[in-house]
Amino acid sequence: MTTTIMNQLLVNDKPVDVAEGTTLVALLNQLDMPLQATAVALNDDIVARTEWETTQLNAGDRIALFQAIAGG
């Protein structure tokens, strides 16, 4: 039997549990966030979209998600 280790993050100030080794892109998919219209800050630092697949998340990380809104 394998045990999945879970890490708790804060996503927009709300606790979210993810499996250990989860990447930013996996988190966005878990949250059903549209990848094209989203910007991400990890612990107050903006993360380039090209780094989302390789950026692993750790327990206690603070994620801020921003979505582009069209308007006039």
C-alpha cells in the first residue's frame, strides 16, 4: 500500500491540499483554472509561464492567482 503525502498550500488565502511533488501547472489543472488567462505568484514572486511545469510546490507555499478580465 502506498501512502500519498499531502502538502497544504494557501491559494488566494484559502487552504488547498495537494500531493507532494505537485507542480504549478498541476495545481492550476486541479483548480480548473484557464492556463491562458492566468498569472501566478509563488511566495510573492511572479512565476513565468515557461516555469510552471517544473516549479514544484512545498507545504506552506503561498500562491496568488490572477485572471485577466476583458473590459472597456
